Amino acid sequence: MSSPSSLSTLAAALAEAASGEQVQSALDAAFPDGLSLPDAPAGQREALEVAAALVGAALARIEAQQEAREVRLQLEPLRENAARLQERFDALFNAAPVGIAAGRRNGTLVRANDAYLHLLGFTREEFQAGAVNWVDLTPPEFAEVDRDALRRAIGDGQAVRYEKEMRHRSGERIAQEVTLLPHWEGSEAVGVAYVRDLRPERAAALGHALELRVRGEELERLNAELTARSEALERFAELSRDLALERDPLVLVGRAQEIAVSLMPGSVCTYYEPQGRLWSLLSHRGEFRRPELLARLRLGLPRGESLNVDRPFETLAPYYQDAFDPATVQGAGSSISVIRTSASFPVRTGVQPRGVLVVGRHDQRAWTPAEKTLLETVVFNLQLALERAEQSGELQRRTLALERSNAELERFAFVASHDLQEPLRSVTSFAQLLVKRFGAHQDDPRAEQYLKHIQGGTQRMQELIQELLNYARVTAETRPATRQDTNAVTAAAVQDLRASLNAAGAAVTVFDLPPVVADSTQLRQLMQNLIGNAVKYRHADRAPVVTVTGEQRGPWVQIDVHDNGLGIAPEYHERIFTVFQRLHARDQYGGTGVGLTIARRIVERHGGQLWVSSDGVSGSTFHLTLPAAPG
């Protein structure tokens, strides 16, 4: 075949061929006699060359199509994966809690997530319709801020963070924090903005600021109250210092009124106590703008008809009137209207009300917490002052009464013991005469025994009276206390006891004793009583040993008298210092039971103390303190 129509048929068949087999079939159909280019005539040779070119092109096309199919097969999973990634990105983008938008310089938004659209009040449909333009929604004063941020983000290629405002579709201005990043779509720069709503944060900050303000106001109030209390306490410091000298209740009330008036400028202060059917004005301070008001108050106010005074007295609670009602003080007349603000306080001593303190101001303004605290502090301290003054006065009265009683008892003991000496000596003398004259010649032997009992009784009574006289002389016959050489005085006392010490075989050791300030005679009697007492109550199985030591302790000298005698049980450590108290029978140990009482009285007369320590078995130690002599 060599005609043009054959070549056209071949070309059409090759154009539809999709494989090498189809190419071969189309070629066989076009050249049923086969192809033999060398033997072909000249005319057929050109047709064959065209046919060969068509076959070559068909085979090349088929090969390219096969390669394209293979590439498509390889790209299909990638396209599916890319679609899934895009779908996932869109879901995450729209679900992000932070507003995200990508926009051009002219305000057109390329992308915007749901959070961004919700922040501005637009729907997805409105965004897709092009109704959202970020430039149009930005107030003019922030336009330059946006342009500068976009220039810096694109120029530096880094994120830029700043704050701005945008308008909600309703017109509300929304404070935002924007983080702007650059993005390129081809050669065009696009800004991607991450937008955070600042309204909740600023609302919280405002709430915190309001809370701080409230706390600050409360702190100021507490500070004002504390300052008021401190000021009132400072004013009462002087009153407390004078309390020991001042016991007149009305003077103390007046001092408190002066403090109240000084702390409340332009005020007057009155104090009432009930007297029958009236409230009697006992004290007042401050300048009354209407003298007739003070004159009327001095006449008294009717009880039961003066609420401003009755209520605090009955309820024991303050009564404040921010706007004073004249009807609460009936009987004061029209002049009371000059008072515009009032505060009344019960004044108690103990649990019972004593009177009422009233503070009135000429200007009308509500009582502040600080002012209430101040006035209540004044009243509280006044009550303490009154109670302490009463207690101090009562204590002084009791002390004076006790001192008078003690002085009378001491005088009585001194006089009685002195005056009893003479009749007792007469009785004793006549008893002795009776014994001498009739004792050996009585037919009844009991008569001599009775006479001896009389003689023994009068002798014991004489000893008791003498000890009682010695006890009274401790305070009745005193000498000025002077510096004493304690060692010399103690040595003299030991010498006074020499006979009894030798008889008992006692050993007395006196170590160096510091000098003291004392009455020399009483100090000698004191040491004699203590050392003699230690020898008297000696143990039957051992010779008495007495040790006297002493040391200075600050303004005092402590002297200890230790013995190895019987000891004293702890339950008797105080009893032994009571007058006429004995722990042993008279026939076992002599004495009157007054010696230790006199010793303690001497020590206490010098301002010191005397006590004993003992386990009741291995002896006793008597401790005493006396004023140390100046160096």
C-alpha cells in the first residue's frame, strides 16, 4: 500500500493505539504485503518512510502514556495524604481557641478561623462573602500601629507582638494582643495574626484593683482606729501615772472629759450620776455655745424621760446619734438644739453602772469608726482608772487600819507584858516563901507538891511574859540601822552562849560574813537565837555542830546557819515561826516557843526574809537575808 488514503487510515489507527500490539495490528492492516523498503519502488518508499515515522511517534506516545500512568499511580497516595493533612489543618485552624487570621495590606482576609470571626461577631458565610475587612474594623488611632508592626515583621522576618483595639460588628471596642508573623504567597507578603482577647484579663485586673482598693480602705480604717486608740492611750498615760496619787472619782472623770474634748474639737462633755429621780450633772468640760444650756443641765434631767442618758445606763452599751434628737433629752429646753451629734456611754466600776458620760458636737456629721473607737477607749480607760482608784483607796484604808491595829496590839503586848511583871514577881516571891516556911512541916505531903506547882507555873509565866516583852520590843524599842561588822556581832552572840555550848559539847564554826546594815542589838539577838536554837534541838547520838556562812547577793547578804540536829519535817517549816508553837513536849526541850518568831520579826523589820530548809532527818539550815552594807 502506498496511497495517501492508506497512510491516513494508518495514522488514525495509530492515534487510537494504546499498546505495541495495537500498533502492530494497525501496521499489518495498512501493509498486508509486508514492508520491504530496499525492494520498494521509489513511490512506495516515501509512503513507507511516512508510515515508519507514524509508527515511531505512536510507540513514543504509548511509552509516554505508560510512564505517566506509572507516575500517577505513584502520586495518588501523596495526593490523598496531602488532602488528609489539609483537612486536618483546616480542622485545627478553625478549632484553635486563639483567633488566627491571614490578611493583606488592604484589609482583605485570606483565611480566618472561627475564634477570630466570633471575636469580631461575624459568621463564616459573611467572611466567605468578603464582609470582613480587618483595616475597616481597626480604629484610626491604631492604623499606624498596624502598619509599623507589619513593616517590622516583613522586614525582620520575625514575630512582632503588640496591643491594639478592633471594633466588634456591634461597635464595641475590643482590646487585643496581636502576635504578627510574615507569610509569602508567591511574591506577595501576607501577615498572619494570632489574636488574644484582653478583656477577661483586664476585667480581672480591674476586679483585683477594686479588691485592693477595698482592702486599702479597710486597712486605712483599721489604721485610723489604731491611731485613735494609740492617741487615747497616750493621753491616758499621764492619767495612769497620777493614779497612785489621785483617788477622787470626779477628778478622774474630769481628766477623761478633758481628753475627750481635746480629741473631738468643738465638742462638750458632760457626766451624770443618778440621784433620786434626777440625773445630776457632776462634771463638764468644753465650751457651751449657749450658756443657758449649761445652766439648765445643772438643774438635773428627769430619769426615765432622758433617753440619751437612760439608755446607756440601762443597756450598758454606747448610744450614738449621728443626728441628735432634742426629744431624747427632755427637760433641757430648746437650747439643746445647738447640739447636732451625740454619743453617750455607760461608766461602770466592776459590773455595776456608776454614771453616764455624754459627748455632744455642735456640727452634724456621722460618727466614724475611728471616732467611736477613740471615745470607747477613753471610757474604757476611765473605768479602769476608777476601779484602780477605788481599789487603791480601799487598800490604803485597810492598810492604815491594819497598821493601827498592829500598833495597838504591839503597844498592848508591850504594856501588858511590862505591867504583868510586877504582880507576877509578887506571886512568885510569896510562893517561894510559902515553900520555905511550910513546905517541910506540913502534915499533908500534897501541900508541898501544890506549892511547887504554883512556883513552877509562875516561873513559866514569867518566862512567857519576858519573851512576849522581847517580841514587842522588836518594833517598840528600835535603833537606827547602821553598818555592822557581822563577824564581830556573831562572835559576841557565840560568847553569850558559851556556857550552854560547853555543856552540850557543841562546836560552832563561823566563816567570813559580809557586813550588813542593821540594829546591832537586834542582830546580836538574832544570831544568838538561831545558834542557840541549833544547839538546843541537838541529836541524842551526836555532838552538835553548827556552821555559819554568808555571801553577798546584789543588795542583800544571805546568812545560812546549818546544824546536824534533829531536823524539821517539811510540814512544820512554817509552823515553827508562829508564836508559842512547839513541836516537842516542854519536859523534853525547854523554852517558850517564841525565839524563832522573834528572829523572823527582826529580819522582816529590816526588810529581809527568814526561812528554813530541812529533810526532817539530817539537821536543818536557817536562811536569812539582810541589807548589804555599802562598799
